Amino acid sequence: MATRTRRSQRRTEALSRERIVEAAVELLDAAGEGGLTFRALTERLATGPGAIYWHVANKSELLDAVTDAVVAAALAIEPAEPAESAESAESAESAEPSESVEPAEPSESADSPQEKIRAVALGLFDAIDEHPWLAAQLTAQLSRSPWGSVTPRIFESIGRQVRALGGTEGSQFTAASALVHYILGAAGQNAANGRGPGPDVDRGEFLDAASRAWQELDPDDYPFTRAVAEQMREHDDREQFLAGIDLVLTGITARHLSGGAAGASPVS
Amino acid sequence: MATRTRRSQRRTEALSRERIVEAAVELLDAAGEGGLTFRALTERLATGPGAIYWHVANKSELLDAVTDAVVAAALAIEPAEPAESAESAESAESAEPSESVEPAEPSESADSPQEKIRAVALGLFDAIDEHPWLAAQLTAQLSRSPWGSVTPRIFESIGRQVRALGGTEGSQFTAASALVHYILGAAGQNAANGRGPGPDVDRGEFLDAASRAWQELDPDDYPFTRAVAEQMREHDDREQFLAGIDLVLTGITARHLSGGAAGASPVS
DNA sequence: ACCTGAACACCGTTCAAGT
DNA sequence: ACCTGAACACCGTTCAAGT
């Protein structure tokens, strides 16, 4: 409602694909998937639809470009050099860490493959947290064209580190796929929790409501879900996300220890 | 093009929410996400839009109902009793199993929690394979309302088995979440591979093209992706999917063995 | 209570025309 | 080469009116 009549666009500046993508991201961030419209876009860029169609084939291509740009930025940001002193400026936000996850093992160096995988994963996690529309867009683009630029980008970032973990090429492919799948699935779900149905609903209320809804499920049909409903309210998204990453990493390294690919159950 | 004029609908049968959902599924299966239209729906059901809106609030609610119905069916089907003789009628389709994954360990009983988790996962996998639009729809609904009926349904199916695996309630929550995230992420991606950009493109060509595209990536920027491009063409989706599940399961059980929640690296 | 169907506002996309 | 803007086909949704 506030940022409507934003006219005085310097229409001197030539229209370009980048400017269009940039405006599209702003619209998506501001109003979600439904906010990106060729009409809104023309208004913001002070042109007509034809101008946009000259730079971009159609909406689907525009969305691909937007997705690619945001993902590329997210993956580029992983601080290649930690460099900084090891002050724990990491995740000291709200509420104490509770019990669910301990800090990383001291036995693991800061630039181990594991740590780099966590960094890449968090980069994507944060990108989706910042741009909630990204989750659905990633799924959509993966469906449209797995050979698009986004999939290889993500796959490569993870895969390189997986390779450093060793194992046969086959197990590396499996491991990298599993990590990417987990990341996309988890990030997608968290995009949900993070923003909720819209910017209008408060985050806390949202999780409270969800937790309450879960507690009111039929005890016979949903024993497990009811039992963990409490945790779902208290959990920290990032912590939980990283705990999942660690689970998969444990699986990967445990397999190597037990000698190459094998069945799933070292137990019973 | 063929199944167009399907008029002689017995309009005696009263319209109902179920019939609408049923028709919606058919349209989605036939023509993908874009195929579900209130106009197409009215034509198929031989009514007007008003009639549909009397049974269903809006398109978003209809999609939720459709998603819920399909997921519920998928989860209900998991063959509670294997019963059949152990003839290997499992996955003997095309191409020999190659090397990537061995059959499950003989040490694991057929109705172990692990095996049941695989069954649930495969149920969802197959549902998405059969209804490729489901993947995006799941993401969308999770974003819209995590308290909807779909999330608890899936979460419960997995969680019950996870509980049987033991561990603290906290680790169970983490484990179940990780599994669900992996399943949704992987299934989403596979919905892509399974159908490709449309029903018009052949499956084999599609994967070939993707593999080729990966092999032509810049060797400096994409060493890992290029290296595994070959596997991506040869891999069997279901096998790969199950291998990922097993990876997560290994992670879960390995953690229990090493004594409760811990860091991610039993190695170096 | 349940259904009809015209109408409305909005959307992606096209295209002849301008510079 | 790059942009304008009217126009087209289509979509979700509403609503007065019927039974």
C-alpha cells in the first residue's frame, strides 16, 4: 500500500535483462509469487510489456533467470575464507540452544569438507529464508529443466566437498544427490515456517498455532506427531536444518568406515 | 487431443466434493498443472462455475483437497502385509542393476522399522512419479499451511517407524524431519526426471540430453558435475532414491550407536 | 439446498507501429 | 536495435437468478 506510486524512474537508464531481473526479485520479495506480474513490472520499470518481451522470452524464462541469479549469489557468498578470529559470533540469536544439538565436534577442522558443506547448505537455507518464493521456484525449475544452470550450480558446490570425503564415484553421486535433495526439501519446508501464509501473520503465533493444531490431532491416528508437537514449537529452524545435514553426513562417513556401499542397517 | 468431447456425463449423479476432486486429479494427470482450470472442470462435470464454488471455496482449497486425497491414498497403500513369496518381482526393469547399490542386508527383517520407512518413502515416490504435479503441489501446500492434513499424515507415517528405532524424543524429531525433507526433495526432483518438460518428450532422450549438457559444462567450474554426468544417465531413479534413504537411516542408527546426539563426523 | 451462466477484473502474450 | 501501447484470449471468482 505504501510503496505504490514509485514513478520518477530514471527512464534514461536503458532497459536490460539485469534490470528486469532485479525488479522482478524486488516484486517477488515484496508481494510473493503473486506479486510478479508483467503489469507490475512495466509500471515499476516505466515501460510497456513489449519492452520486457524484447529482453525476455516469457514469464517462465524470467523466473528461471531470477532463480538462477539468487541462487548464484547465495552460493557465491559462502565466505571462502573464514579468516576471522574464532569468536562465537555464529548463532547467538534468541533463546538458548536448548538440548537438541551440540556444537560441532572440536575434532573437526573449520575448513573440513563437512564444514564447507554446512556452509553451502546454510547459504541456500538463508537465501530461501530471505526469498521465500525461491523454494517453490526451485522445485518448478528443477521440473522444467534439470539441465538448467541452477541444478549444476548447487550440485557442484556440494559435490566438490563430497568428493573430498572420498568413496567411489558411485557413492559420491549418491551422497551428493542425497544432500541436495535434503537441502531442497528442508529449505522448502522452512520457507513455509519462516514466513507463514503471508507477511501479515506473526511468526510466533504461526508456529504456536501449528503446534496447537498438531496437539489436537486424533491420538489414535497421530501418536507420534502429537508427541513431538511441543518440539516443533520450540525448535530453531537453522539448528534443526543443520542437525539434518549432520545426520546425512554421518550416514555418508559411516558407510565409508564400514567399507564402501552397503545396506542401511549397521544395527540389529 | 483425443479425449476431448467427453460430453455424455451422467448429469443425474449429484455433484459432490469428491467428484470434483476426482475430476481435478484426472485433469492434472492428463495435462499437468496448467490443465486444471475451472472452465475445463465445468466442461468435464457438465456444470457451471457456480456449482463448483458451492462445494469448494476456491482453487487453492481444491488443490489442497486434491493433494491430500492423493497423498492419503499413497500412504494407505503401503502393503501392510508383504505376504507374497519372496520372488524377486521387485525392480527387474531395464538395464542390469549396475554397481551403485546392493540389495538390502539379509540381517534386516522384512518388517523392521527401516523396511517400513522404505515402504512409506516408496509409496510417496511412486505417487509423485504417477502424478508429477504432486511434487510442486506438496511444496506449495506445505508453504501455505504446515498444519494442513498432508504434513501430519506424512510426518506420522515416518515418525512412527522412527520412534521404533529408539533414541530421545529430540533425536526422533530430528530424524523424522530429515527423512521427510529428503523424501520430498528427492521425489520432487525425480518428478522432474520422470516426466521431463512434458508428456511429449521421451524419457530416455531427456536424460541423455541432460547428461550431455552436464558433460559440456566448463571443466574448471564444474569438475564434479562433469565427472558424474555419466552416472546420471545410467542411474535408476528408484534405486538412487532408496540409496539416499539408506544413507539417512545409516546416519540415524549410527548416531544411536555412538551414544545419543553428537557432532557429524565420526571420521578424522 | 443446490445449481446456472452472464459478467468482472486481471493476467500473459502478441504485434503493428513508432524511434 | 529497442521500445510503445492497444488488443486478444484466457483465467479465477462473483452474483443475481433460477429450481
